[in-house]
Amino acid sequence: MEGMTMSSFPWLTALVVWPLVAALATVLTGAGRGRPASGAASGGGAFSAGSARTVALVGSLVQVALLVGAFGAFDTSTAGTHQLTETYAWIPALGASYAVGVDGVSLLLVALSVGLVPLVILAAWREQGGDHVRLRRYLATVLVLLSFMVVVFAARDVFLFYVVFEAMLIPAYFLIGGFGQGAQRRYAAVKFLLFSLAGGLVMLAAVVALYLQVPVDPATGLRPEDAFLTENLTGLALDPTAERLMFAAFFLAFAIKAPMFPVHTWLPDVTQNATPGTSTLLICVLDKVGTFGMLTLCLPLFPQASRWAAPAIIVLAVISILYGAILAIGQTDVLRLIGYTSVSHFGFIILGIFTFTSLGISGASFMMLNHGISTGALFLLAGFTIARHPRRSQQIADYGGMRKVAPVLGGTFLVAGLSALALPGLATFVSEIMVFLGAYARWPAAVLVAVPAVVLAAVYVLLTYQRMFTGEVGAEVVGAKDLDVREKTVAGVLVAALVVLGLVPGPALDYVREPAGVSVEHVGETDPEPVLGALEGSEQ
Amino acid sequence: MEFEAPVIDWAVLSPVLVVLAAGVVGVLIEAFVPDRVRRAVQVVLTLAALVGSVVAVALLWDRVATDGFAFVVNGTFLLTPFTLGIQAVVAVLAILGVLVIADRTRTGDDAFAPTAAAVPGTTYEDAAREAGLQQTEIYPLVLFATGGMLLFPATDNLIVLFIALEVLSLPLYVLCATARRRRLLSQEAAFKYFLLGSFASAIMLFGIALVYGFAGTVSLETALFRMAQPGGPILELMPALVIAGVLLITVGLLFKIGAAPFHMWTPDVYQGAPTPITGFMAACVKAAAVGALVRVVFTLSLGLDEELRRNLEVGLWAVAILTMLVGTVAGAVQTDVKRLLAYSSIAHAGFLTVAFVGFSETGAQAVLFYVLAYGLATLGAFAVVTLVREQDADGVVLGEATHLSHWAGLARRAPWLAAAFSLFLLSMAGIPLTAGFIAKFGVFSAAVVAGAWPLAVVGVLASAVAVFFYVRLIVLMVLTPPAEDAEGAQDAEVATEGQDAPDLAADGAGSSAAAGRTLAPARTLRRAPVVVLSSRGFATVAIVICAVGVVLLGVVPQLALDWAGQAASFRPVQP
């Protein structure tokens, strides 16, 4: 239980606390100077707030260093068990503990969050209309959100998970509504919050009900002080009806978060109105909490109900895959389009999870990482493109021939797009193939219906690329410059990650393979034959 | 006939006595202390008395927790751990309430009329205002009301229960009528409160009479033992009498906590009363009344047979569901911040009822934690309302800017105040890492434990609706540009914010069309119509304490939960 024996340094707590410190430092940098009295925020305040963004960047890079340390302390040979664990009593009266620990999947998702934040900070360097005080607050909020994201992926306590799951809505809400660039950002923020809270409150009822399923200690008449630990809630003898209701409540919250058809409608509004950096964090990391929750909470806590609900969920997942792709093709706003592609991709992830095969689940887990990188790349590069438009238009029709004026931008955008459509050699391909193979073993019909989405993906990616980057140079973007060093760094890191994970997926798969086996075991299924052979084959 | 002096354990009475005695001294101060120092003396005395009451509660704690109860003069005064817990909450909240009441802001005016006796709009009133008169009777009145609240849950005697109800209500009726501004509204509120309150008192008294007629005693515990007596099942003789009696007593108490369908007075009274008094009422009266209700209902439920208890439970279920629905649905369409908070307090009365429908100790624990969490957030929220004022074209500070449109963009003018207010709202909405979440968690757990899971489900849905109107207010403060920005040319963001104006209607789809509609006229004003006053310290202290309390109870609630668990033990007391 006490993981402190393995490695004495509390890496995960460090990863949780450090972003908060960095956020405080960011918001305090130059705070003494205050806002110039005239109300014009630039000018006098520029120097101090300029250092604030540097502070935020350095803070996020130190976080990356901490992450490297955590990877060093993690043993991939036992990736299926929680490592780096720390357990402290938090609210014994309610059975809640501060219990963190990571298995391979959660570590990769922590890595995704920690890795994307410096890129988001770099991408936001000149955002918020040159108002440095706003930028400073924006970056501090991003860092606070990062701390929450680490906790939520590392939580081994359902209460802790729930608390952070809900609490992180507040910074996310301000990122959308307070710092967004779209005209309807307040509407989008409120919609996001209400959707998420509605799901969250339904989940709360199930969390309470689940807690009360923990047997009472006959000696004291109380429930154990660590009743909420995931391991204590796993394998409870639940009444089938109660289990199904609780599963449904958890799943609803996660499906809204993921987002899955038919509760995805908040997502396009958010991506259209938030800054690309916010969208990156929200769609690429925060929404993974939904699929992560399905994988690490729904499956082990409610195995019977998961099996019971799987057919319906597979149908919804396939609908998501196709519906998201078709709607993406019809979009005229590039950020909205990327939002819809994510609905499609999340459909793949959910399909993979509910195959209950090692292959499908490890594919889904790997896809959570890949989707984060490729969609993050699309959002940030689309953001760079939009920044080159004099009116900052998000309409695809307002661009054209961007490749001629900004070749590096065009090239990297194309790579990110090709990864989104799962071109072999790029990261998403490996995971998508794994999901398809895993699903084919159990739900061949679903795969047959979902496969056309690959073609649809090619349509929405290539069509967008063609309209924005090829042909006549659009009248308004004639004088656009290519990526500068800062932007090239962001694009370069993301594209490199996509290529490396696409060509050498083996090391990353080492992190997800064992946890996938554990998940299949939890849900009480066995892998259909032949599975591992196909996996090795797909890796070439 | 020989007269035997009763032996009175004065120590047990001390939490109440300190406060009532200070109230009496306060009245004498009114008569004998000169004008200049009177206010200062009253404030110090009031705070000292309330702190003394908290200390007395703390000193009694161990004794009562060990013995299970402390008993004075045949139960006319009865301390149980739960009672003491309620007293602690009431006294602590009253201290914070008095801090808000005592704040005069930088204008030098408090929230109370210079002379409450003056007819509004008369030259006499103007003269009193110009003379700078102060109504320092406020403080003894607050002390008397608090004394009544401390006594309310702490008696076994139904007559004393009624007296406590009157002692706490009568000063409040007066206090409600004393607002400095919008005096007619204030007097109307007081009159409504008085009429409906007297009605409720009469109903309760009738209920007490019926129970007396049935059991031949006004002692709850004795009545309980008579009911449960195995030998003589007098319950079978006249069940209607005791059912009606219990029902009427419960109705009287439900009126005080503002539960539907007895909530009608709440919005009007909360809106009309001086805001510091509203905060005081919303937090302290609710805590005291819930305490009394839980004590009476729990005790009586022990004596009722299975079927009658089931009926009582069904009644409470109906009240809880109705209250939550009325509070949240009506709250969602309010355009006045005080009315919005009033409906929110109705909704919270519903959540509180959910906690104790099962008559379990878990429920009592949840109630204690909930009134503390709710009280802190509510007091803090009303304290913030006292500082947000209207001003006219010449910059003269007027009354409180309670219309929601005035709150637009508050975060830009007063970021800290808006942050605190948002925190209180988030806590009321039950967002994790605030006290409200732990409180709500406890309430729903108690309901599920008691088998009342449909109530928990309704509660969850009601919470979702409630979140909607709390968030609407936060959106207004934090994300909506302030009204004067439309013309303030120096702001670089004017162009973009101008574009946003039509989209308020779209915002309305998410929040309410009302916000967008009411913003439009405000934009035409020449000068910023709203000003945030700096407090003279008292209110700031109260707001800071409330905010810290809300966060601490949300992040590290263990101590408070332990305390509430310790306080929530119900053992029947032998008379």
C-alpha cells in the first residue's frame, strides 16, 4: 500500500503543487506595478507582464523536468499496477483520502497534460490583444488547470477524482468565457459549464450511492476511513439494478465530458469561441478525463453493467464517429471543424474501450495520447493561421494559398491533418488500427459501419487544407509572414512527436499494454484469439 | 403550602443568559450613555456578549457531550449535544452578522433609518438625517433576537418553545422596518412578516394546545413517553388530536425556516429588510429554526408508531420536494439580487429538509454542517450586497444596487469583492472545494442512508437548476462588461465589447433574457450608476472570515465533520 518505500520523492504531489506555485509566481510578477492609471494596459506595464509570461513558461518547463523524473521512477515492467503512490487521510469522516498513483495509461495522460502546457503558453505569447495583465491571468489560470489535470489523472480515490473533476470546471469556464476570442464566448462558457455540471451532479448521486455500498465495520458501525479508494470500491457485491443505475450516472458524466453523441453539442461552440490554446487544453486533455474515467472507473467499478451497456455504447460510439466526421465536412469555421473531428475521434476511443479486448483498450489508451497531440497541433496551427489574418477570421473561405506565403505553416498543418486522418507512419494510424482490430474481434458489424469514417476524415482534412493552403492566395492574407522561431518551436515539437510515435510506437505501447490487460480482467472478459499476434504485426 | 425554591443550574443557561442580559444592559445604555459614544459602546457590548456566548458553549461542550444532556427546571431548558451545536452555529454566525450590521462604509451611514419612528418623506425625517441621528437600538434588538434563537432549540417545554419563537421574532419584525433607504418597502416587508409570522405563531400555539389536550403535558419528553406507553395505548384513543397537534407545530416551525408552501414571506421580507438584517435573518434564524424543528420532530417521531411516523415522513418528503422546486425554479427568473438570494435560501431550506427526513443521526450531523456552511456563504453574500451601491449623476451614493443589471462587470471594478461573492455563490451551488459541496454530500448521503434516494435525486436535479442561477450571476459579474463601458472611450476593448452587446440576447439563451433586456437602459446613463463602497473594516472582516471559512470547510472539513458528528447524538432524555 505505502508506495513511499519504492521511491521516497513524492513525484506526483510535486507535479500537483508546482503548477500552483508557478501560477502564483506568474500572477505576482509585476503585480506591484499595477495597471497604468490611464486604463491603456500596454505601455508601462509591458515590461513586467512580459516577464510574467517568461515566468509561466519557465514554470511549465520545470514541470516537464519533474515529469521526466516521474518517468524515471516509473517501472514499465509493471505498468499495470499503480506506482509512485502516495496515500494520506483527507476526510476520514467521509472515507476520502488524498491518494495518488499512476499506472501506464495515467502516466501517459499526465505526460500529455504537462507536455502540452509549455506549447500552449508559447502559442499564447502574443494573445489577449496585447493586454499583458490579461495574458498574465490567462497563463496563471492555465497553470492552475494543469495542477487539477495532474490530480484527476493520478487520483486513486473516487472522492478526490470527483472533487477535482468538478472543481476544474471553474478555471476551464473562465478560460473560455473570460479569455476567449469568439463573440459568443460567454454563451459557450455557460453552455459548457451547465452541460458538465448537470452530468457531474448526476454522477455525485452515484458517488454517494456507491460509498454507501461499502460494508460497515461491525465493530464501530462506521465505514472505513479510506472507503473511497478505488481498490476498496472495486469488486463490491452490487445489486444489478443499482449497479446499472450507478454506471449510467457515471457514464453520462463521462460521455458529456468526452464528448459523445448526443451530448456533444457544447463542444463546437467552445472550440469556436475559445482561444486555440484553451481548446487544446480542453479538448486534448480535459475531455480525456471522460474516456479515462470510463476506462478506469466505469469498467472496474461496474463490470456487469459495463458488459450490459456495451452494445448500446458501441452503437453511440459508431454514431459519434460518423456523425462527427460528416458534420466536420460541412463546417465553414476552421476551429468548429476541428471540434467536430474530435467528436469523431472520441467515438473511436470509446469504441476501443468497450471492445473489452487488450488490443482495443490499448489502442484506445494510445489514441488518447495521439489524439491529444495531433488535435493539439491542429488547434495551435489553426491559431497561428488565424493570427495571420488581418480580421482574425476563422472562416475557411477567407483564406487560400497560405502555403505559398507561409510554407512551414502549410507543411506542419498538413502533417497534423494527415495524422488526424490516420495516415500510416503517423501516430494516430497505429492506435486507430488497434481499435479496429480489437473491435473486429467482438463487434465486426460496428467496424464495417465505422470504417467509412476513415474516408470522411480524408475528406475533411484534405478539403480544409486545399481551401486554406492551396490555390490562389487569399486577398487578405497576401502579406502574411511564415512562422517565426517561437511558432516553429511549437509546431516542430508537435510534428516530431507525431512522427516519432508513428514510426516507433513500441515504447509508448509498453505503457498501455499491461493496464489494458488489467482492464479486460476487471470487466471479467477474456481476450478473443488471435490478438497479440495481430498487435505485433501492426507494429511491423 | 411550602414554597421550595427550585435548584437552577445557571451554568447551563449561560449561553442564553449572557446574550439576553447584554440586551437588557443595551437598553439601559440607550437611556444613559451620551450620543457620541453610544454606538461604540453598543457594538463592543454586543460583540462581547456574543463572544461570551460562544465561550460558554465551548465550556459546556465536554460536559454535555459526556452526559448526553443537561437539564434545568424540569426541562424548561434542555441542552443536548445537538442543541449546543446549533447554539454554537447561531452564536458564531450572529457575531459575523453584527459585524456587517455595524459597518457604516465610507459614507458614514449605516443601513438603518436615523429615526425609525419618522414617517417616510417627512421633514422630520430629513431633519433627523441632517442631525446625523443614529438608531442604536438596533444592537439590543439583535441581542434579544439572538437570545431567542439560542433558546429556541434548547427546550423540552412547548410553552418555552413558543416564548422563544416570539422572543426571536418580535425584534426581527422591528428590525425589518428600519431600513435607511426604500423605507416604504422596508415597512411593507416588516408588516408582511409580522402578519404572516403572527399567523404562524398562532398555528403553532394551537398545535401545542392540541398536544397538551392529548398528553396532558407541555413537556415533549413526557408527551413522548405517554404516547409510547405500552400499558395504556392512549394513542389509539385520540390519534387525530396528536396528529393535528404535531402537524400544526411542524407547520409553525417550517414557516420560520421558509420551507414551501410556507415560504411566501421570504422574498418580500428579504428584499425589503435592511440588507445586514437580511443576512442575519437568513443565516441565524434558519439555523435556530432548523435546530428546533429537528429537535421537536426527532423527539416526537420516537413516540409515534410505525404508520404515523411514515405519514410524517411523507409530509416532510412533500415539503422538501416542493421547497427545492419552488426555490430553484423561481430563483432562476429573479432580477433582484436580494430576491435571488431569498429564493436560494428557500432552496436551501429544501435541501436541509432532505437531510432529516429519515430522523437519523447522520441526518442531524448533515444538518449541523449544512447550516454552518450555508450560513457562512449567505452572510458573506449579503455582506457583499451591502457594499455595492447606486449613485446618481452627481456621484451621491444612494441605496444598494440590487438590480442584477447593476452587477454587470463588477469584477472589473472590485475584483476581490467579486471573487468573494463568486466564492459564496459557488459554495451555495455546491461546487467541490467549497463548504457547500461537503454539506450537500452529507445531505444526500443522509437521504440515501434513510432510504430516501428519490429525494436525493430530486435534490441533485434541483442543484443543477440552482447552479444555473448562481452561475448566471457570476457570468454577469465576471464576464459581462459593465454598463458604462459602452461609452467609456478610453477603454481599448470598447470596440469588441460593443459587438458583444447584441450577443447578450444569445447569452440570455444560456442565462436569461432578463439580463440582456435590463442591461439596455442602464447603458444610457451618463455616469457609472454603480459604485463599490469601501467598508469601514467590519464588513470586510466578516467577508474575509466567511470566505476563509467556506474554503476551509470545503478543503479540510474533517474537524467540523467530527464536531458535527459528536454533536449529532440523540438519546432520549429521561424526564
